[in-house]
Amino acid sequence: MWVSAVTHFSSWGILRQEKTSIEWEKVCRNLDSYLRHGKGLENDKRVEQILDLSYNVLPFNLKPCFLYLACFREDEDIEIKDLYLLWMAEGMISLEDRGRGESLQDVAERYLFELASRCMVQVKINEYSICNRFKSCRLHDLMRDLCLLKGKTEGFVDVVDRQIGRDEASSVCKIGRLAIHLDNLDDDHIRNIGKNKNLRSLLFLEKRWKFIERNHMEDVNFGVFKSLKILIFESYKFKDGKLPKGIEHLILLKLLSIKHSNVEELPASICKLPCLQSLNLQVNREMKIPNLMYKLRRLRHLYMPDAIWSWSIIIGGGKLKLDGLNDLETLIGFSSSKFETTHLLKLQKLRVLNGIISDDESLSMIVDHILNHQDQFHDTQLFVRKYCNVNREEDGSTLFRRLVMCHSLATCVPIVV
């Protein structure tokens, strides 16, 4: 019995952490209490108790990070970048935990590593990146059950998911975070979300490529959610491809994502949100974007439509202005034919860059900039059009040789499209 229990505790990471004598005494007391309380119960009940203790001994800063995983589906591979953005928008990543030269994403990665070392979450190693340790993560079935239970009982998050028998959100007026899995869900559930005006996070999650049009989202006025910091529409098919009303009034909003949705045009009013830090526009279609992105002064992470397979139309003409986005750390979907390249060179906090280069001048400027700021860039991926001449010699060195010298350049791929 003792050996079996210790094995369970060790396997879930409770005994893996270095502890002081006082902490060991606490573990011993808790272990003894759980074992005595579980005497005569079935094995699954004992496992539940051990998992419960695994959660209880988590450091205070890791508990909300773990509970946020309840938002995602069973057996879902959770994209790391999406998870980090959620944690950061919620303020779960402490500025005080940053080391020298670290970003909040670096701290988030350490948090996830600690959860994984405690076996609270399963992680998939990113074998193709020297900068990002993990590619995705997921919860074991037992851990997800624990996560859902703790999230609900502690009033942290509620999940509406018909697959697990949760058709309605409970504690409608008190819950702060709500994740709605739209699979096989009636439109009436969407209309009722307006009853909870105290929501801080609202996630609409649809299976990718399902694209069931929702007719009642237009009945919801999102302006009533005055406290909302996170709004996610993942793989959501809006009627007429338009965002619902009221989003422009969410003055506390930090994260807005319409990833894989069918939005055809980004309203200009979105570019006036004063607190917006993360904006994900990775739709898989042509999208009209107002040339007002530079007004989002607090923006840190910008994910644009795929620069290779999607074609953005800049409203107002000219190339997209980035001048003034002094806090921008991540830019995904850059295109030298759509963006002002000279503005890109002024972003002193930019660490992650992914984009497509269509002309020799832009390629030369960007490569030289990366070479001269090797310590600044953390992860760079460039896709170069086939008509760019990388063998052109400048100042006694070819562009190709300079590309090879860019240590932070994780990927440089010639493309023919």
C-alpha cells in the first residue's frame, strides 16, 4: 500500500521537487491523511485523492495556469503559442519572474516546463526549433477531469461542452471565464451568454474546418462585457463574414483572436482598442485590413493572415504601417509587398519574425538588420520568392553568405508561388 502510494505520488511529480525539511513534513502529513482517509475505498477513488493532492501542492502561480487548460477539448493538442498568449493576457505570468533578457513568453515556457516536470501536463517537444522547447501540450484524461472539477468548484472557469454532458454554464452571474465548445451546440446557448456581464474571458471553440454558420451571434451585443480581457472565436463561421457588434467598446480587451474564422474585413474600430496586446488574424482567406494597425500602441503579438497562401487587402492604400508599435515582440505573416519594411527595422523589441520577402532590397535590409541585432532576435523564419537574387554580391559578400551568418534565422526557404 505505501509503496504503491509513493509510486503514484512520485509518478505525478509530488516527490520529484527538491524540498526543505518543513515541506517534507507537510507532504508526509498530507500523504498519511490521504492514505488513512482512502482506506477501504476503491482504487479509482484513491487515485482521485492522489491527483487532488498533486494539485493542492502546486505553487500558487501554477494553479491558475493549470486550471486554464480546462478550456480545451479532451485529447486536444494545445498549441503552445495560443496557451502562452492566454496566460499572459490573464496576467498569470509574473513580471517579477523574468530573468535578464527574458520575455514573458520565456517565463511562460518555464511555467509549462514545471507543470510537465510535475506530470500535471503532457508536452510534445519541438524538434525543429532551438528557441521554442515545446510544440504543443495536452492533458491526460484523469488530469482533465481534475482540471474541470477544480475549475468549476473554485469558480475559475466553466466549460459548455455537450460531449461531457455540460449543456449550460453554471453560476451564470459569478463565473469569470467561459469556454464554449460549439460542436453540436444549439444557437440558443449563444444567445444566453449575455446574461453574464462579469466575464473576463470568453472562448468560442469550434473544430477546425467544421465551419457551421451560427445565426444568433448577431443578437449578442459584446459591449455589455465591460470586464472582458480575452475574446476568442476559433474556427467560427460568422454570418456574412462579419464580426459581431460591440467589440469596439471592450476597452479592457487584451487578446482578440479570430483564427481560422471566415471574417472578411477587420473593422477599423478594432484598431482603437487601448489595451489590446495580442491580435490573431490568421484567417485562411482574403481579408481586408485597415491601415490603422499603428494605432495599437500596446500591441505585443500580431498574427496576420498567412503571407504565402492568403492575400490581405490594405484598406486606404499603400503598405501597412508599423511605425509606433514600439512594444511589438512577435510578428507573424509579414510580407514585404504589404508592409513597410523600413518600419519593421524600427521595432526594437521584435524577437519573433515570420514572413515572406518578395524583393531584393527588402531582403537585403532585413538580413543586415538581423545580423546587426543578433541578440535581439529569438526566432526568425523567412520565405524568399524565387525571383530574389540571393547570390547577388554586396560589399564583397553575397546575400546567401550573410543569411547563413544569421544565427537567429531558424528557417529560410525559397518558394515558387
